[in-house]
Amino acid sequence: MTDSNGAVANTSNGVETRRNKVAVVTGGGKGIGAAICKFLARNGADIAIWDWNVDEAGSVVEDIQALGRKVVVCKVDVSSRADIQAATETTRAELGPIGILVNNAGVSPEQDFVDITDEELDRVIDINLKGTFYCTQAVIEDMINAKWGRIVNISSSSAQTGAKRMVHYAATKGGVIAFTKALAQEVAPLGITVNNVPPSTVYTDGLKSVEDRFPDGLQGYVDKTIPVKRLGQPEDIANAVAFLASEASGFITGQTLSVNGGRFMG
């Protein structure tokens, strides 16, 4: 741990992060995003939660404040440049320059390929792919000026293995992986790393709501597809993101850190 002027904080999990860094987490109000917010706050960052549904962020805000960190919540549709610009200005005014960005917000609809309409395709592209692009463009100037930055994109194991009835979703998440690699090459000389984490099946409220879609139940699915024989938890993803946002990951960029219990190995 450092004093108030120190740059680095040593934490109980052995991960170091620059204290008083500002982290933006899109979709940070619940589920995986909420866990990421709390892990980053625990490691010494102040948090900006950018979420469409700000009403769900209350408990996350309380947890962050209990850790002694500052937090701001901004209502953001990540497909809207206007929303993102307003949130960027609010975050800078209330917390300071942005040093960490986690592009977590996304949608994951299921639909037979032949039935996907132009409107449905556009919505998934606008949120999952364009949203990642827009948010990164909005905040990266702060990282360039600081000669330090961490960008972590949440992709999906569906982009690595394919997923029936989720062609549009898998395609956008594949785009996020390619975006990660291309941007990492461009900004590496500027002190900015760009990596991505593709989760597998994570036990969130969203998964709970569709448990009946698994013919053999969730445990049957786990037994067939996940070698470690359990579902992922939001904390599994958050721990990986916290590492990639830390000082300890400074020589890692353009990488895909698969947090999937062994579902995909490659």
C-alpha cells in the first residue's frame, strides 16, 4: 500500500494497480460488470459506472463507497456517441482523467439465423461492436496524454467456438477480438495495453432467467461442455479483468485471456 501520493497499491490478491486511477466500466450496474467494478475499486481505482439501467446500480455504488473509493453513475446507451460524450465529460469532472476502460456492455439475443431481421442485426452490431469502438475513442485521449492506459474488452467464447442461434452475437464478439488485436498494435508504443476476456457460461441473473432452455438442465450442460465441471461466476471474470487492468500486466497486450473453465482451449 502507498501513501496518498503513491502510484502503486499492493493488494491482498497480489495484484498491483495504480492508486487513484479512474476506471470506466460499461454495463457496470449488475452481473459481471458489477463484479468488475468492485474488484477494480478494491485494487485502488475510482469507478465510473456507465449503464443504460442506472436504477440497478445502487448496491454496487454502496459497495464501492464502502471500499473508500469514489464512484459516479452515468446513464449511457453505448450505441449513442452523444450519451458517451456526456458521460466522459461527467466522469472527468467528478473523478479525473480516465486511465482504465472495461467495455463490458452488450446484448446476447438468440434467434434462428434465417429469422434475424436487419433491425435486430443492427442493434447487436451497434451495442456490441460499435459501442466498444465509440467508448474507446471517447476516453483514449486521456490515456495517450498520461502515457499509460488499460483497455479490457469483454468478448465471448461464442466467438471462439461458434454458437447456434447466436450468429449475430458471435460475429460481433469476434469483431471485438479483432478490434483488440488491431488497436493493441497501434497504441502499444504509447503505454496503453488492450486485451480481451471471453467468458463462457457465467451464472448471472440473465442465465437464471433462461435455465429452462437447457434440455438436461444447467448441470447437464456443464457436465458435457465445461471440463472444470462448474459454471463461471462473475468474480471469475472480474479477477481476470482486474489483472489485465493492473501494473502486473504491463507486458501483455493484444491477448485473449479465456476464462471459460476449459470450454475452449486454443
